[in-house]
Amino acid sequence: MSSNTITNVGSQQAPHVRHIWLVTGPAGCGKTTVAQHLSESLNLPYIEGDEFHPAANIEKMANGTPLTDADRWDWLTLLRDESLRRLASGAEGVVLTCSALKRKYRDVIRVAPYYFHNVLLHFIYLHAPEPVLLERVGLRQGHYMGANMVRSQFEILEPPTAEETDVISIDVSGPISGVLNVALSQATNRINQGV
């Protein structure tokens, strides 16, 4: 499907809109769980951001060493390009996970609609108090992101501001079932509204 696909709407012609759903937030907020739910519910391909980290990044995080901005640039660009590749291959949208802790990281992904003008980008920002996320990460087994990394993520975290109008903010302190319902409802509303 080309980026110029047109859908008839009554007697008018409107661009066929596709969506990139970027699920963001610090370690332990449930990015993978929420993204997989959206992917399955909306029948969209899912891109797990952690799988695109180079080995050097994974080794640093496993050793408790926070990533620098320089460590992240190529990774963020790769995630953006992979999302666009899926859309160019005909996907109606994609669901992507990426912590995107700083505004400038989110801005790297925000470039995507410049390549496909019928694409809308949405961030689903999952957040909870640090102690809640520390507890959740502490219960993980076999994941390279240890509880000690939660502190470093909160130290650099720049929560989305009101001017970042493409962000859906969801408090994940409560039961995951409620979080999943809210995320899907918010996404469905925006798809139906074409915004």
C-alpha cells in the first residue's frame, strides 16, 4: 500500500490514515504487556524496541551502566525506520515499545510522519511512582534491566508536557486489566476520529 492511498468518504476523498502507537515509560511500567494487547486487539504488527538494541547497549544495561544519549541515537533511528518499513510493506499501523524517556528521544520518532504524510504518531506514556516500578522490576526474572536501572531512568525522565499533544498519559499504578482497557479505548477513539 502506498503512502498516497485514498479512501472514499461520501463524495469527498480523504487520505487513508495509518497510525504508529509508541508505548513509552520507564522500566516496569508494562510497556510490553500494553503493546502486545494493542497489537493483538487492533491486529497490527508489534515491534519490541528492546530487541533492536545493539549488543553493546544490552551489555551496559545488564552491568547496571545507564545508556548515554550517544548510545540511543542509532537505536531510536532504527526503531523509527523499522516502523516506516512495516507501513511501507502495507501494514495499517504498528505498535512499538520504547522508553523514550526524554523529549529529544520522542522527537526522533516524531520525524516519522514527514516520510508518510498519512501517518499519525501517538505516544502512550505509562507512568507510576518510582517505588511501584521498583517493586515490579524486582520481581522480574531473566531480564537484563535490573531494579537498579529504574533509579537511573527516573533521574533522566522528562515526563511529556502539555504541549506534546500527541501523548496519551496513563497511570499504571492500578490493576493491569484496567490499564489495558484504558489504553485500547484511547487508541480506538483516536482511530475512529482519524486523529
